[in-house]
Amino acid sequence: MRSNVIAASRRIFTEGDEFLVDIPQDLWFKPVPPFVNHVAWHIGHLAVTTNFGLKVLGQELVVPMEWADLYGRGSTPDNDDAGQPTTTELFKTMNKAHERLITSYGEVSDDVLAADNVLERLRDRYPTNGDFAAFLLTSHAGLHFGQIAMLRKMLAEG
């Protein structure tokens, strides 16, 4: 089962990265009404949430904690790129965090995956650490890359 989650996650991120390459970096912080979240926010958000996946697996976090204020759940996207990570830093950090989560997911013990989700507030939806990690690696990433694909199309249409 783990190999299926890992394969699906790699595919989602490979295709997502291909979407991002097509979007000029000067448009990553551009809002696309009526949507609130711009491309950079989605990338930062994927990085930040991956940190939570690492946490539930007992791994070292790789994304700066201050990014949670910029890209965490409930944050308000800032359309000004000043004072934010560069698009290159966002992209590299997201992929680094993703790779670390995939590696950790593949290597941690079955006991860690089967244990109650250490993030108690999410335990109703994702009862175990493994449930939450699998969600982040697949459904959550697919949702955000789908939104990025839509934004890419809208940005191209001007």
C-alpha cells in the first residue's frame, strides 16, 4: 500500500511541477479574481502542510516555521512579493519537503503509521499518522495542483 501512495504522490508532484514551469514567475503573486489564493500561496501552503506530515511521522521539519503565517490554513495571501520567499525558494522548498515526506513515509515503522494522529485536532478526519500522511501526499496535493492548473489557464487568458 505504501508503494501505491508514494507512486501516486510522485506523479501528482511531477505533473504539478510541469504546471509551474509554464507559469511565468512574475505572475505567481498575481491574484486571479474571484479566487483569493495565488500560485505562490498554493506552493507555500503545500510546503507548510508537508511540515505537518513530517511532524506526525516524528521527522525533522524542513520548512521555516514562519512560513505558516504566510501560507498556513486560514492565512491571507499577500499579493506583494516583497518580504516573502522567492518563487525559486518556494518551489525548491516545497519539493524538498515533499521528497522528505515521501522518504519518511516509506521508511517509518508500521507502528508509527498506525498510531493515533499526533495532531489531535485532525484526528476525527485522519485517525492515524498514516492516514494523515497519505492524505497530504495524495488528495491534498492533488487538490492544490488542480487549483494551480486552473489559475495557470486563467493567467494565460489574461
